[in-house]
Amino acid sequence: MKVLNLRCAHQHSFEGWFVSEGDFQTQLARGLIECPMCSDKDIHKLPSAPRLNFGAEQAGSQTRNATTGNVPLENADTSSTKSVLDVSASASPAEQAAFLRALRHVVANTEDVGERFALEARRMHYGEIERRGIRGQANVREVLDLLEEGLDIVPLPLLSGVKETLQ
């Protein structure tokens, strides 16, 4: 198994796992590889060093990294995050991964009401229906109207990589 460091044209970095270099090249040529942050298919392989296993010394650092990898959204430290919507090329791979985890949490814990988002949000806000976590689509005017009415909503980009498990 080859683990390659990849980067899209928008400078988002991510890993790709492939059976071989040939497998990577074939998938790249067929347009099957895309950035999990922006869905860009202009992907480039970055130089990488071989992984060297030095035993116990390496194990300690792996344990520390593994314990911080799956922080639940409600416990996540967001103090270093500029904005939920600012997942740009300047974001580190760790920030990009945290952003994807947060979006996946939203998808897993909300109901998709599609284009009925503004209607459903208002009905909950005014007590016509029971409150629940929802997500959906709204145009700019609807979002501004909801915010002016005092509804607690957060516009989020729903990236293609959110609904899928990244390997």
C-alpha cells in the first residue's frame, strides 16, 4: 500500500492510499481523484520521505497524535479557527481535517430538509413544530431574513468529502 501526500490546485493538502504508483497514475488519469475540501480534480503528488519505524520512540508520538484525532465537536478547541467558513489554502492540514470532522458531525446529527430549510426553521422558531437539528438550502435573501428575525442559523458550505469516509 502506498500512502501519497497530495495537493490540489487550491493548495489543500490531503493523503491518498493506493495499491501502487501505477494505480495512482491510472486513477488520476481517469479523473477519479478529487480534493476532499473543494472537489478540485487538478491533483499533484507531493514529495514524501519513506516512513521509518524506530520502535518505542516512534510509538510515544503516535499515541499522542491518535488521542487528539477524534475530538467530538462539542469538545473541540475552536480558539485557533478564524471562521467556520474560512477553510482556505492557508488552513493547515489539521485545520482542514477538523473542519471536515465538524461538517460530518453536522450531517450525522441533523435532518436534511432541502429547500424547505427557511420554512422549517421559522416554524421551529415560532413554536409551530418541535425543535430539532436541521440542514438544507436557502438563498442569500432567505438567510439574511432568517438572521434578521433572530433565528440561530449558520451558513455552511457542504463539501463533497463530508458525506464520505476519507481513507
